[in-house]
Amino acid sequence: MRLVNLDLNLLLSLRALLTERNVTRAAAALGLSQPAVSAALARLRRHFGDELLTRIGNHYELTPLAVRLVDRTENAVAGVERVFSAAPDFDPAATTREFTLLVSDYATAVLGPPLAAALAERAPEARLRLRPHTPEDVSGADERLRGVDGLLIPHGFVDDLPYLDLYEDRWVLLVARDNPRVGATVTLDDLATLPWVTIYHRPTAFTAAAQQLRAHGIEPHPQVVVESFLPVPELVAGTDRVGLLQGRLAARLRPEDGVRVVPCPFDAAPLVEAMWWHPMYDGDPAHRWLRALLAEVGAALPTIAAVDGGPQAE
């Protein structure tokens, strides 16, 4: 019942205020006057019973409640946009819709450029938003996917949601080019004793290859933990560390990067990158078009070699 007295514009004001953390900048982003946004902030404070923005010195910071509202507000705005942009049919050449995908830096590097190019060609007025996903996005996918078009992540982390397989990749091991502890090959015993660069390394957030290592009784010793894939080669170079990386990223490495690929001493199952979405979008014409475009772009990626993960020679 509290929603009856709320104005939809307050949601847009809330997003701008949480993003800009400043009334003047929020007003500029919204194209409104500063008094109008100040009035909106006052209404929001009364509604939530919280200051939302508190002055610390010469700047504002979000209150703990406001921090929790950031993702919820973004998802709510996206949901509202989807409601009011719905149509019985879909014309990609005329649409101004924004498509939002939750992605890793790996998926952004591999699929982002060809997807953006295809979208610009087929739907020139549409916009693509690639948002970095978090472990919380993955563990709460059934709820998070209500407000975005999809989540790009390999199999093994999300269940009971519709999905579309996009492409296959392989895991490879990276070591420094001059690592004295690793020759042309590496053993399971080596992997148990070498220091690692690992991704996430939490009980609910790890790579599928790390799961397979554990199945072989190997618990990696994480010396460095990062939450993205692109820094892994740089953190391996010039050290005795080892890291797992997708073959499509490893294929981009250059000699001057100071790392080399060694074969995995275990049968690392291929990685199958997929798009996952909420069932509420099954019948959405725009969403169906996006899924078809993603499938086309994924199918056009080069085949990768079984040994080192690099592009397969024709």
C-alpha cells in the first residue's frame, strides 16, 4: 500500500542519487533542477526513514541502507524499462532498447567485441550494457535475472533456469616462461606444491577447473586471489606461481608477456559458456532476438585446439 503514494520518477531520482552521490550531479544527469532533486531526496528519506546520503567533510557517502539499495534500484529500473518497452512484435532496426548482460571479464573479452559489432549492424539504435557479475549474482541468479537480460557463465554454477550454450573453451595451465620449478610438463604433485593465482577462491565461487582439481585430491595453495581472469598472466609472469586460464584468453598471449602454456596433468573437461535467463523472458520477442544473435555470434567464434586451447588451424 505504501507504493500508492510513490511517483515512478522517484525511482529514477534514487538511481541518480545513489550513482552520483551528489544532488547537483544527480540533477544534471536527470536533466532536472537542483531544487527538484533535493525535494525528491527529501521524499525518499521520509519513505525509507534513512538519510541515504550523509555528508562527510566536503562530500557525501551512502548510508548502509543506500549501499544495499544500489543493485536493487538498478534492477528495478531495468525491470520498469522492460515493462514499458514491451511490444507485441520486435523490430531490431527501430528498437532503442538497452540489453543488459551479467558477464565476467573473460566473456567480455571473447564475446563482447563480436556481439557489439553484430548489435550495431542489426540494431543500430539499441544499447549493450555488459555488467561484471559477482558471486552473489550467481548464487542468487533466480532473483537477479529478473532485472537483466541474461548471465553469461559456464555450466556448473546455475541450475533450474533456461539456458543457451554459446561456445566451448578449454582450460590451460600458465607458468612463467623462466619458472625453474616447471619444465615442459607439470605433475599433479607439482600442482599441490606450487603457489597459485586463483579466481575468487570461495566455497561458492571458483572455476570449474578448480573443482576438477579438488576431485583429484589437489587443493591449490592460493598465493594471490583475484576476481577476474585478465590479470592472471601478469601475476604468473616472473614468479613460480601457476594459474588456470581459458584457452581463448591464452591464445592472445605474446612472447613478451613472459608466460607459457603447459599441458594439464589431468583431463580438464571443456568449458561450455552459456547464457542463462529468467523464464519470465521466454516469450519476449526482443529477448528471443537477443538469444538468437548470441547463438549466431558464439557459433562464429573459431574452433580451439584440444592441446593448448589456442585457435584450431584450418
